Amino acid sequence: MRQVNVHEAKTHLSRLLGEVEGGEEIVIARAGKPVARLVPDNGERREPRKPGSMKGKIKILPGFDEYDEQIARDFGMLDIEE
């Protein structure tokens, strides 16, 4: 696995893609820290999600969406009372 910096990746993207098509993995780094990988596409595709597929599997309990003053205070939505 080879590592290149962002500038080199931008400058030589077509060449890097050719190497990836040949099976090589390439790491793109910013200031020496890896941030992304170019890897060959394995051709695997997921099935599209089906609306309603979780119907009956999720239960929302009563009070789920009721206002909770302590949570609002914890998230800074209210001033903290002393």
C-alpha cells in the first residue's frame, strides 16, 4: 500500500486511478497523516432499502417526545439555575 500526499493525489489522480484499477491500494495523507484510501471497487452492490421494512420491529414508548427540563439544561438550552 503506497501513500501519497494530497497535492500529488490531485496532480496525478488519473494515474493513481489506473494503479487502483490494477489492484493497488493507495493512501492519501495530509501532513503525513492518512485521511483516505483509494481501493479497487469490488463490484458488490447493496439492495435498495425498502420503505417500511422495520414496521412492527420498533416500539416508541409513551413519553418519548415529552419535554425534559434536565436534558434541556444539560444541552445548554436553558440557563443553569443556581
